[in-house]
Amino acid sequence: PTDLAESLVWEPAKSGAFAASGEGLTADYADAADAADELRSLRDEFLFPPTEEGAKIRTGDRPSVYLCGNSLGLQPRAVREELSSELDKWARYGVEGHFKSDLPWVTVDETPVESMARVVGAKPVEVAVMNSLTVNLHLMMVPFYRPTATRHKIIIEKHAFPSDWQAVASQIRHHGFDPATSLVELGPREGEETLRTEDILSALEREGPSTALVMLSGVQYYTGQLFDIPAITAAARAQGCKVGWDLAHAAGNAPLYLNAWGPDFACWCTYKYLNSGPGSIGGCFVHERHAEDASLNRMAGWWGHRKTDRFAMASAFVPSPGAFGFQLSNPPVLCVAALRASLRLFDKATMPALRRKSLAVTAYLRALVAARLPSVKVLTPDEPSSRGAQLSLEFGSDVPLRRVYEALQRESVIVDIREPSAMRVAPAPLYNGFRDCWDFVDTLAAVLEEVKGRAAE
Amino acid sequence: PTDLAESLVWEPAKSGAFAASGEGLTADYADAADAADELRSLRDEFLFPPTEEGAKIRTGDRPSVYLCGNSLGLQPRAVREELSSELDKWARYGVEGHFKSDLPWVTVDETPVESMARVVGAKPVEVAVMNSLTVNLHLMMVPFYRPTATRHKIIIEKHAFPSDWQAVASQIRHHGFDPATSLVELGPREGEETLRTEDILSALEREGPSTALVMLSGVQYYTGQLFDIPAITAAARAQGCKVGWDLAHAAGNAPLYLNAWGPDFACWCTYKYLNSGPGSIGGCFVHERHAEDASLNRMAGWWGHRKTDRFAMASAFVPSPGAFGFQLSNPPVLCVAALRASLRLFDKATMPALRRKSLAVTAYLRALVAARLPSVKVLTPDEPSSRGAQLSLEFGSDVPLRRVYEALQRESVIVDIREPSAMRVAPAPLYNGFRDCWDFVDTLAAVLEEVKGRAAE
Ligand SMILES: Cc1ncc(COP(=O)(O)O)c(C=O)c1O
Ligand SMILES: Cc1ncc(COP(=O)(O)O)c(C=O)c1O
């Protein structure tokens, strides 16, 4: 698709400049860049944590800095209203809320689908909003991981998020195979931090014929690396493997064109870049080539049954076309409502515009880190096509990471740290900007001085 | 357990009397009985739908009648406040809400467990609140339905809720078996409406040796029959079968003693008698004899990993003891919060007291139906030990059920109808009383006259 190429283009005019010289590395520049940002007004649609008492560095009237949308997105202001109107419906109609009002619950699962599909580059028939991430990975593996004696392996990352690793290992065991021989783990080369596409592709050459499923993450949770999803998907399919993606850190962050790229399935959560609240509902993609394949044996339930006679209480399962046919239970209305409030903002912003901004803001963050924190290593690839919003910072072993993190909290700068030694910093383009990055780096520099000073005492 | 026997005791002094004579069949009697009800004040904790315009029969200032807690429980007033405080936490802390506040999200899944365990007669280690009902049935079948060539069958009800039927059929297929030969369906005898325990027990004698799993519902959704869970569980286990129960219509309704009765697992939803809101989170029981069995291969995920190193990002799965070890994903905070608000009311009321009231109220409903609607047949067994709150009414084929239902709606009397021909009426003892039953029957009698009159025109 043509807008794919466009959205991956790096725009040096907007953001490359400051990397070369010291130009732009001031708070004033950051403020000016934010003022020029067309998406800036969306920031006002979110609730930022208030500043905490007890700051030593960022004193005076400073807003908090939230760079943690990779973990839990901020609350869109509209969520409270959206939930309130569902509570009103429940209070007013009781069970009749399933059929009454402008947004009857019986079709509530349809309400976020078009917007959700736009975010991941899918057709609406390919997308359902249901359950949660790890649950959906399992539900997708039921039809798409069907190991045989000769083709039984699953390829994942060596440093996959533990839940994914545990999920695939349990699936392998479920089918009577052994992870020791059926789980193929891809890691970076010795001395490198991230995977090379060429290494993934050659592993697919080597392992492909005995591999049933390739299941990687779109954006690596620890390093922030964005994988080459189209190339890997194509190579895996050429080997006859099924392909699924965990898009927890990619959905609402990286440009995605799932329909064009053609994986069999993808799953994601909506509480990170998609701002639907803690533990809220998951998203799921099943490629349209499977949409009418009723023979695909899935774990069945009434909510996946075709709509025409879902309530007729006839028993034989006839799936709805597409991703809807993989639903099991009637959906949690409150979670769907919260997601809906957030997705309206994505519709307003559009993914290409968010990506354009994100590339610039994160490049700025990287330039600031390089200029002001020379001892800090960035694990995330520099190539725009290999990253999303997040940068993962690694500190020397002499830096007490948890103390740094707590000192940042004290200054109302919220990021997260991940074992063993990464600090993850993600300017979410819906609500973050250049000044957030400047404030973060400026505060971190002072905190590192402070911690070093204390260590030297 | 001794209080089991007690809670199943029928108390004629309180409710049997009016069945014999016409005594008690007046609105005044119903009001007096409600006034004497010790649990009456709990009614004020719920939001009843306001009366709609357009009533022809129940004119004047009459409250609505809601007898549909078997389908969707009414909203506890405290839900809004409970949700609001989670939204405040999200707004104030962002991702730090996982660790900050009095109720940090990282342990939010623990908060409803003790109350939930009391409702189903389980130990806390046996209960988790997670996912949704059909999803949980599948997740439980992964370890507890392991068919072999000689023991591959699943026994369910012939008229099981469709989702359950579809779920077990897909599990059978998933393992390469055929529902035509591996699914055993138990139905009532010719001309009877409900199953006889003796027939279930003799089916277990006959089919037991080739049966891997017995999975019935505690209270039948259509007829309202409460099965003899302890006797069936014991007989199935004596045959070497695994036993699971769908308690959708039993949890918060019938007396349950799951720990003592000993099934392998049970699943339920919390949006019916447990009032947690549409599509909200499910509940799950795994008997304590499996609590430490890490070899039980389940679909694994990080939220089921033992808590001590859940976030350490080591990959090998070591389950938490008990039902918690079957969790996959971090829980939806809003759903858990709503459930918590409702379960506080169960703690206040206690299940034995609710059951005592429920037996009396539903007996009164039955007596009213018998006296005033002689042409209406009650499908639900009369024996207190064989029913919960719900009565299922069946009308002659000359009665246009949907029109009756709509006329009741017009009068602000909310019940539900189920294909092919049942009207389900469930006084939920937490918020319904004698007068609700009187109003329902009185209105239905008038509606039936009206409908008959129109048909005769
Ligand atoms: C007996 C029974 N089983 C299963 C279900 C399906 O529930 P869910 O949609 O929550 O999976 C229901 C829903 O009403 C039910 O009554
Ligand atoms: C990459 C990845 N996969 C899986 C998960 C697990 O998500 P859930 O608890 O929603 O199943 C996470 C959670 O952060 C994640 O980042």
C-alpha cells in the first residue's frame, strides 16, 4: 500500500536537524516544536497525573511527565462519561439494555471494530475485540498450531515476553511435544542487543520445514525493536508455516497493514498505546482468507455463532464470518466502552499522522539522550523502520537503576524499568510531545548527578 | 456440612401456608411479608429501572417490577462509586496505580476472592475471578478433558445452554474425536420436563467407564431445575470421570458447597445473580486436591505464574497454587471493581439467609401462579432441593408469548422469554420480595385477559 511507504519515511526536515548539532536541544525549542504540532490539542483529552509533593529538582509549578504509554496509556477524559452512560443504561433498562438505547449491548462488540481495524490496517471482518491478550494468543493457537510429527515447532524470540513464552510452551506440551525439541528461540547475535532481520530469515530457511507456527512480537517489549513484519510474514508463509504476531507494543504505535502483510492472526492488548484502562479488553485479527472457513476448528462459544440464530438455542456451531467467529462470550460492556472513548481519538488523529509525529518526537528524545547522557546506551535500533515510540535505555552497572527510577518518580517523571537493566521511555504521540522529552532528559541528567554524588560520599 | 442440610430445609411456617388456601394471596399480605423480611433493606442498595410511560393496567404511581436477575442482575448503587475510585486512581497515578493506593491493581484479582469463595462454598485457594464463562469452561477443559481411545466421552445435558454444547463439541473435535460418538446427551424422559437424578446416575453407570468428563449445569437455564450436584459429582468421580459444573444460574442463587462436594472444576458468570454488570468477569473453581499439581498442563500465562517472580521475566512457568495458577492475563480492573461492590452485599446478607428467603419468595410466586393462572404450567420442579429462585412458566400454544412479554414491558414488568416457549421469572432474594411476585402475577393475569380478548375480536 502506498501510504505504508509514506508513513515509514523519515523526515529529516522535521526532526533530523537537532541530532547533528546542538541546535534544538533547549526547552524553548521543545516548546516551539510542540506549539507547531498539529496534534497538540489531543493532549488536552487526557488526564495527566498531578505532580507529587517532594520534588527536589523540578520545583515550582511544573507539570508531571508521563512517558509510560507503552505500559499503561493515560485515561482519555471521555472515558468517565462513556462509562457513566453505560451505567445509566444498566440502571434504566436492566437486562433490556441488551436491546434498547442507541447502543444496545447485543451489538456492543461491533462498536469499536471499524476504528480498531483502521489502527492495525485490517478490514473490519478481520478484527474482533474480545478477552485479553494471553487468552487470545491461546485461542488463536488452537486452530493455527496443529503440530504433526514432521512439522511441530514454534519459532519465538529468545527474549519474548514471559507470558508468550509460557503460552507457547504449554501449547507444545498440550499436543504431547516437548519444548526442548519443539521450541525454537531466536536471539540477537553475541554482543548485539536486537535481532537482525537477515538472521530471522535464515532461521526460517533452516527451521521452516519443521515449523508449524511463527509467533513473534511486532515491537519487542524490552528493546523497543520493531520487526520487519511484512518480510518475516512472507518468508514464514513461503515455508508453509502459520504466522501470528503479538502486537501488544505495536498496536496504536507502529504503522501496521495486517491485511496486506497477510499473517494468519495477530493479538494485542488495548491498555498500552490504546488507552483503554488496566487489564481492559484485547484485540484480535484473523486474516480474511480464513473468514469463511468454518472447518477451522476453534474453541467455540455462542458469541462466535452466526448472528442470525445466535439466540435460537439450536446447538450446532456455525461461526460468524471472520474474527467475530472466534468470540466465545458476551463482551464486558464497561471495557468496550472505555476502548471506544479512546479509539475516537485515534480516528481524529489518524495513524499516519501519529506515526509521523512519533518518529520526530522519539528522534528528538534520542538526540537529547546522546547529547546530555553520553554514558547511557540506547538499546532500541536507530532506524525509523525498526522502532516505534519507545526507547530503551541501559545504564552502566554502577548506576542503581531502582534508585534512579524512584528519584524520577519523586520529580513526577513517570517511566518504567524492566529487569534486568532497561529503562523504557515512550512518548506516546497522542498525548506526549517534545517538551516531555526535554523535561525527562533534563531531570534524568540531574538525578544521575545526584545519585553519583551520593555514591561518592 | 451441617449448614448445607439446614439451608436446604423447607420452612412451611414461613411460606407453605399460602399454597394450601387462598390465604396470603393479596397485595396486603405480600407487603406485610416484605415488611417482616430481615433482608429487605438490601433492596435499597440497587437501582431499579424507572417505570415507563404507556402502562394500561398498572397505572398511577407504581414501581417497576424486575424479576430478571437470572439474566442480568440489577446495578448495585455502590458500583458507580467503586468504578469512579478506579478511574481516580488511573488519573492520579497512571501506570503506578499497579503499585500505589490502598487497592493496588497488582493484587486486584485477590480483592473479590474471599467473598466469592463464600458464595460458592469454596476455600479461597480454590477460586479465581478471571475471563468470562465460556472462555473459562474451555480453559478448564484443557487439563480436565484429556480423552483417550477408551475414555473419550463428555456427558452433558441434551438441552444444555448452546454455548456449552458448542464448547464441548469443539473440544471433542480438537482432540480428533467426533461429537457423534463422544458426546453423550442426557434429556428428560418422554413427556417430562426435567431430568431425574436416578436417570443421570444410571447414565453414569452405563457411560462412566468410557467418559472422560461430566459437565452439567448446576441450575438449568431453561427449566430452572437445580441438579443434585453432590450426588452426581460423587457418582461421576466413582466412575473415574472428571467433573465440571457450569454454575451460571447457580452462583449467588443456590446453596453451593463446592469444596465438600468435590468436583474438579466449576465456572460461572457474575452478571446474573452476582450483579457485576453486562459481560463482566467470570468466576472459576478448581478443587484444592489439584492446588499443588504443577504437572497439570494448562494453558499457561504470566498471571498464573507464582507471584514471587512473576515480574522477574524468567520464562519457565511455575504456577501459583490453586485456581490462581490458571489465570493468564492481568485482570480487567473495572470489571473486578463492579463485582467487588456487589459481593459486599452478599457478605452482608450471607448465602444461607438469602437461600431461606429465596425458598419462601419463590414458593409464594408458585402459589400465586397456581391460584391465579391455572392455564400456565410451571416447568421448574416443586421440590425446594431441586430449584433456585427461578420459575419457568410455559403457556398454551394459543398464547402469543412475545406479545405477552411486550405487554408486560409496557407495564414496567421485566422478565424474560426463552425459545421455544418459556417465560423465566426469578425473584432475586437480594433485591426482590413478595410484592414483586404479587405484582407480576396480577399484571400477567390482566395481560393474558387482554391478549385473549384481542384474539377473540
Ligand atoms: C448456562 C449458561 N452457560 C453459558 C453461558 C454463556 O455465558 P458467556 O457469554 O458469559 O460465556 C450462559 C449465558 O447466559 C449461560 O446461561
Ligand atoms: C508483549 C506482551 N505480551 C503479553 C503480555 C501479557 O498481557 P496480558 O496480561 O494482557 O495477557 C504483555 C503485557 O504487558 C506484553 O507486553
